[in-house]
Amino acid sequence: MRTSRRPFTVAVIWAATRYLLLLCVFKVLVLPGPDVTSDVHVIYQGWAQVLWTGTYPLDDVTWQYPPAAALAILSPAALPFLPYASAFFVLVLIADALVFALLMYAAGRPGKSLNGAWVWTLGVPLLGPTAYARYDLMVTAVAVAALLAGARHPRVLGALAAFGALLKVWPVLLLVRAPRRAWTTAVVTAAALLVACVAAAPGALAFLTFQRERGTEVESLGALVFQVARHFGWRGRVQLNYGSVEFLGPYVPLVSALAMALTVLAFGWLLLWRLRVRGPGRPSTLADAAFTAVLLFTTTSRVISPQYLLWLVGLAAVCLAFGRSPMTRPAQLVLAATAVTFLEFPIWFSHVVAGDWLGLLLLTLRNGILVAASFLACRRLWHSTSRSRNLPPLPVQPTRTTEPSTSR
């Protein structure tokens, strides 16, 4: 009886927490800090108006997304009876419900666990209303569906990963442990979608040039250098730049370059691991590798926007949907980092921008947790796929007994 109640309990908690999120984005409940829904009301809606004219936002440097992102921005048109922002929030709720349903369905299969549904149920509201005020949850839904289908249907994994990559790049990392069939399907799908986007409207590839002049975002790991340095006379500034609050000034290009070098090193480690692994690995290895790759990418990035934590929550949920995933502790650390992220944005974001002791403490804690999670995930991925742990068991040798001699 107790086991049968667990799915009902997690479903009730999911419904209750999503109700609270809707109250926040519809401004029935108002939290301290900046209005996190302004991106939907102003930026997304403005982009949609441009996209409806038949072109990508060529004159807006804040458009830094792959061409299929236009589908997410235009998706509220599917609910024409609602205002743009209201329709967007409803569609994000539907995407959230889809992820929850997939994880609940997976929990009912042999060898799977309800822990994945719990991670998703608790992790999304830990980020606060930001989770529903960005289109990242839609992208995460595509990634979760891809990984859950990947073990049985590699081509589905490849197609969904390619579609996700053209929504927001990072889902390409789902393929880090994927078989060749998935990669082939991903390349073909991505090429077809890219050609379709380029043919549909001018400016499909404009996002590539809008990334080059970015600084170091105030919430990133590299930003801690300047958060401390400005207390000792660093002569830079903090300002809204290319759609996010960034540090600009002396040594910022150097720190940004070092962050990209760190990302390259992280991917070098992933390549080394990938070349070393042989055999199918654990049932969760595909998800474990994707989670580790995205965690490394997020932690070392020169931009860590709050919504990036949704990516990690979704992939951690898939990992823990497997009964014996080695990623339990890194997933717990991701949930902790998500909770701290909610405190630094939006609750106390003014302290982060000001760089006072509270802002510095929050960023050090959140980014420190992400670094710890990254190292732990790498360690567990490496050991869980080591040859010594995946060797077949030795055959049991029959015990030889000495027969007493019958000769006299």
C-alpha cells in the first residue's frame, strides 16, 4: 500500500508546486527582485512580431539562438485565444507536464525508479518563476524525451538531439555516448532542418555573429575574479550587454578566453573518456554521460544564466530514473545549486550586481557547488565505466575433491 501511494504523492506535489509557479508568472504572487517575466512580455513578444514578418531579428544583437528557436518564440500562436505571454506560460506548463509524464511512465518499467520524477518535481520549482519565464524548459523536454528513448531507439535519440541543438545548441551533448546510428540520424536531421530554416527566412545564421562581443556574465564562474577584484580597485564596470548583465573592462577578454579554454579542456576529458569506453556500459551510461557533459559545459561557460539549471535538473532526473545510476550525489548537488540560484536571481540579484558580501557569498556558494558536482560526476562516470567494473564475472570452478584410494 505504501509503495502504491508514492506515485500519487509525487503527482500531488507536482500539481501544487506548478500552481504556485503559475501564480508567480501571472503576478498573483510577487517575489522580490526584478520581474522575471519581462523577457516574455517584451523580448520574446518583440521577436515574434519580427518573425511573423518573414525574417529573423537581424537588427537585434540579443537574438543569439539557433534558427529553430523561432518555433518556441512563435509557439504561443497555437493558443490564439490567449495573450502572447499567457499562452507562453501555458505551453511551458504543458512541456513541464510532458516531462513529468515521461518520467512517471519510465518509473513503471523494469529496472527504473521513481527518483527521476521526484528530481523533476522538486527541481523545477526550486528555480522559482524563472523556470516558466524562459523557453529552456521546452528545450529540456526535448532532451529528456531523447534520452529516455535513446536506449531502445537510437535514431529517435539522434533526431531529437538534432532538433534540440537547433533550439539551443546544448542538446548536441546528448550524443556524447550515443551509437553511430544516432549520430548519423542527428547529422541528417540537423542538415535538413538547417536548410529549411535558411530557406524559410533570411538571418537564420545571424546568431553566430551576435556572440562574439560578449563579456563575462556576472553570475559565471569567471565573474568571481571581477567580483573580488573590484573591491581592490579594478576599473571595469557592470552593465547590460547583449541581453545579460556582464563585466566589461580590463582583463575581461582574458578571463573569457580562459573560460573557453577550460571548456575545451573539459571536452578533451570527455573525448578521452569516450575513446576509453568499450561495450554497452550500464543502462544509465547514456544519460550519465550527457548529464556530465552538460554539467561541464554549464560550469565552465562564461555565461551561467539561471535557466541553465533547468538543463541540469532535467538530465539529472533522467539519470535517477534508472535504478542504479552513479549520479545520485551529483544530482543532489544540482538541486542544491538550483535552490541557491533562486536566491541570487531574482531574490537578491541587486546584491549580485553590486558585488557586496551577500552577492559574493551567493555566487561563491552556487558556483562552488557546480564545480564540486562537475568533479564528482566526472569521477563517477569514469569509475562506473572502467573495464575492471564491467568485466563479466569469472566462471565458478568446480571444487576438486580427492577420492579415497580403493587399491590395497
